[in-house]
Amino acid sequence: MPAAFHARLPALFISDLHLAEDAPDTAEAFIEFLQGPALEAASLFILGDLFEYWAGDDDLDDAFNQRMCAAIRAVSDAGVAVFFIRGNRDLLAGDGFALAAGLTLLPDPCLVRFGQAADTPALLLSHGDVLCTDDLAYQAYRRQVHDPAWQRGFLAQPLAARKAFIESLRRKSEAAKQTKAMEIMDVNADAVAALFHTADAAVLVHGHTHRPARHVHAVDGRQRIRWVLADWHGEPRWLTFDGRQFTTEAGTPD
């Protein structure tokens, strides 16, 4: 586990927006969020799958991607620290994306402390797909696409070829979901316990599963809390932390 980094409060957490040009309502809701609630925070954490897919930083010339990155950059320029953990849909987001959006890339998982003292309680963050260990086929795929050599080879291909490949993967993924048991697409309790044990944190925040909830786990004789973030299909939803309590909030859908 990397050393904890420090951030300021209040903090907002979002994930799984799956932004795409063919989903304009979600994109507009995101813009409204960035121009409203996000500006009232000191830190904004985007925990992966911000985009439906990200084919590489050379796709920053795309008008839709430029607009989304510019909107995030405006929040950063206003003084809000923006942090990003790559999801399975945007795992190829790199330094070019980070520069364009004015954000800081974080490893998955990672620890954050809200304060400078070394004994400040740490919060554990993850996209969440690494915890879905019951889905053996997905975990095999995840190991492959997270391999640096595979990524270098893939990014060496023409952008159009990468987009076509990703689109075929999306179709196969949706088809595979229809035959998988719902249970294996959720996190594994032992994987959650192992992560809590390794990180020695009391609270975990993650996305990926699209099953928003607050869960209580008993690990090493201690109570641990796991917050699962909502996707933005239907309405924008986020998690707020003020240093004392977590609050789920929602915007107004159009």
C-alpha cells in the first residue's frame, strides 16, 4: 500500500458516470455538478469509469473529451483539488489527460488523510473492480489489460483501431453480463477484509458495482465501513465527507 497522501475538507466522491457523447443528459448533469456542488468542496475524488471508455490520451482532440476535461479543469483552476483513480473503462487515462483536466492521478487502491498529522485517520479509496474476485474471467482480463507491456502494445496501435477494439469489448461485456450470476459481479467479502487488513483503515469508498450502499464489516476485531458509490444512470449522485460524517446527495435529473 503506497503512503497516504493528504487532502482538504470538505470532500466529494463520485464514480461510474460513463460519460459518452451519446448520453447527453449525463454529460450535462456532470457539467452542472462541476459548476455547482463541486465548487463548494475543497477536494473532489473521481473514482473511475468517468468515461464510457478512454482509448488513450491522443483522443484528447475529440470535441466531447475536450469539453469534459475543460469543465474539470475549471474546477481545479477555481482552487478545488481534483483526484482521479482509473476505472476499468478509463484505465488508459494518463498524464496527458491529467494535465488537460488539471487533476492528480492516484494509484488503486490508495489512502488519503484529511489533515497533515501522521495520526490522522486514513480513508481507503479504490475503483472497486479489484475486489470482485469471484468473477474469475474478469480478473484474468483485468490482469492482462493492467500489464504495462500490454498497454504499450495497445497504445501503439492507431486510435481508430483501438476504438473499434474497445467497442467490440463493450458489446461482449454486455452480452457476458446477461449470463453471469449477480453475486459474482459484486465484491468478495474476503477480498474486502484483506484490503482493510493491509491498509489498516476504518473506511473504504469505492464504485464499480453500481450498487450504492453503506456496509459494515468486522475485520481484525474492528468495525469497518464500506461506502459504495452510485452510478449516474437516472440521476447524479455523490458522497460528501465533512470530517465527521458521510452524506449521500443527489442532484435533480432533467
